[in-house]
Amino acid sequence: CSGQTAICRPEKFKTLSVSPDGCITLEQMPVEFARECIHCDRFLEEANQNLYIARNIIGYRNRVKQSRKAVANQMKEISAAVKNMLDSLPRMQRLSIELEEAFEKEFRKKRVICKNIYAYEKQDGQIEIIMNARTVKGRLVTATELSKIMSNIMQKRLKPSDASRKVIDTGFGEYIFVEETKYKVLTGVARLTKDGQSVSGDTFSMINLPSGELLMALSDGMGSGTSAFDDSKNVIELLEQMSEAGFSQTSAIRLINSLYMSDQEFENYATLDISLINLYKGECSFLKNGAVGTYVLNQGKMYCIEGQSLPMGVVSDAEPYIGKMSLYPGDYVIMMTDGVADMFSQERYNLEKFIKQIEIVNPGDMAQAIVDEAVSRNKGAVSDDMSVIVAGVWEN
């Protein structure tokens, strides 16, 4: 009745195009509209229906645009990760004639024949030796026996690789020997599920990487129960697969986040907390996405490693907080979810004081003591999923 031109007048058009609640009411329309229109309710019903359709179309277009951007970022990260792996490939070289002759001489004493001996120098300077070997006269010799001989000759502590065969027999086979790490780590975990839930929303992982590093990861899914567990489990499984494939942890985090951002059906959020301990150098790298602080008992002093960062799946350009510090024999790294940390948040440095006064050496017992104290401070209630990982460092 007013005509198309009248409806598109600035004051009416503004009301139709911008509605904070997503639905226009009669009170929001100009007074003259309510006075002149003989079918106000019907008009607004049709208008709201069309606005709903328009918002869905715009949302769909935005999701397509975001998905394209996410896929482009994934391709970019994969390209960078592949380049990084190629740049970090070990350099292969033949052993010196003197070393080969020394190996062959000592191996013959064990009735072992070897050939095609190659040495790989890794990016961090560690040596890996690959050779073909077999025994004669039906003897069986363990790879550990050969590693001891090689260690004495090279003045380096070598051991059979976990991926290598452990016994030399009468047929030529390939054997791999790697340098022993300077440090070893013992770990322990303690967990509790939120009251009323059958499944914890926290997921953790500990992996010994071929690089001589221990990867410890802890993820806390949004909320609790099965949905939170699925979110955190997906993050950890993707991290495991990418780390074992040779991706750096930073590249893995970016890829996982882009996968979350491309999932438009649900709003999935999960924290990711990583501690990467280099067992050759005695260094620990920390990567955090929305995770609470990690505590390090370092030569008798307590440090809290924390940084401002968002969980996985919140923004497309989520970058982890990254930190690093040296570790020494007798040090401990303590990771936890907010279900534990929040129980100590009333007093500043409360958790640091409690950890420092614990007179426990075993990492598993230490983790359990922290969880028990958190529950005790909450009057015996488990109001959120609780997880604690403790890693103790010693000389190997």
C-alpha cells in the first residue's frame, strides 16, 4: 500500500536491514508504517522470512570463502612442512677407511661380516650408522654386542635403533645404530573425570620421536563428556600423526587449526599444550594454544611457563605461545588442565608452593598428589575433568 519506493526510504530500509535480534518487531518500525499499513503483522512475517533466507545465503557464502581460505592455508603449511623436512634430511657419507677397517677387524672376532657401512649426520649433529651384516658358521650375535664394539671405536655411546633388527643371523640384513641420548625421562599421569560424566574431556599423549625427543601433549575439549572428548582426541591424534610423519610441531598446530576452522557444522574448541624434551641437549620447548601454565621445577627453583594464546578452532591465524628452557638431572616438568589449576587460583603462587614442597621422586606419585590436593581444596568434589602429567629428568 505504501509502494516500493516508500518502503525503501532510509529510515524504513535501515530497520529492515539491521536488526540486532535477527527479527524485526513492530516496535522497531517507523511510526508512520504502523499507522499506514493495514497488514502490519503479515508484512513483518514476510519481511522476517526473507531476511532469514538472506542471512543464510550470506552465511553460506562466508563459509565457502572461509573454507577456501582454510584449504589455501593448509596447502601453504604442507608446502612449508615438506620444505622443512627436505632441508633437515641427514647428510649421508661413507665412514673413513680407518673406521671401516677397525669395525671389520673387531666384528670378525664375533664371526660377523659387514659391508655397505654408511653414516648419517643429523641436523643436530647426532650420528646414525647403517650397515649390512651377517654371521658365519651358524652363529647368532645380538646387535647390542656390535653397538658396544662400535662405541669403543668411535668414542660415542651407540645403541641399536628401535626400528632395527636386534639379532644378526646368517643372512645379510640391514642394521641401524643411533647415538644414546644424554638424558632419560620417567613420566607419570593422574586423571579424574568430572562428577556425573563417564568420559573425560581431556586427552593426552607421550611419544618418543626418532629425533631423540619426547613429545608430551595434553588437550582439553570444550565442556565435558563425550563431545569434549571427541574434540580433544581429534587434536591429539592429528598431532601424533603429523609429528611421527616429520612435521614440526608449529606446522602441525597450524594445520590442525585450519582443519578445525574448515569444519563449519560445529563450533569446536580445544586447548593444546605441548612440552618437547630434547634428550640429547637437555632442552624443553613449550607450545601452548589456550592452555594453562606448565610448571618446571628447575634446579630447586619453580618456574611457570604461560602465554597468551587462543584454543584451536577459534581464529584462522591462531599462533601458539612458544617458550624454551634448559633442563638438568633432577628437574621436573608438570603439565595440567584447568580443572586442576583452577583449584589453586585463589592465592597467588599457591600451586607453585605446593609443588615445591612435595617430597616425592616418582613422577606418577607426584601427579597423583597434585590431583588429590586439587580435589581436597574443592571439598572432595570433581567439578571439572582433571589431568596432570609429570616428567622427571635424569642422566642416562
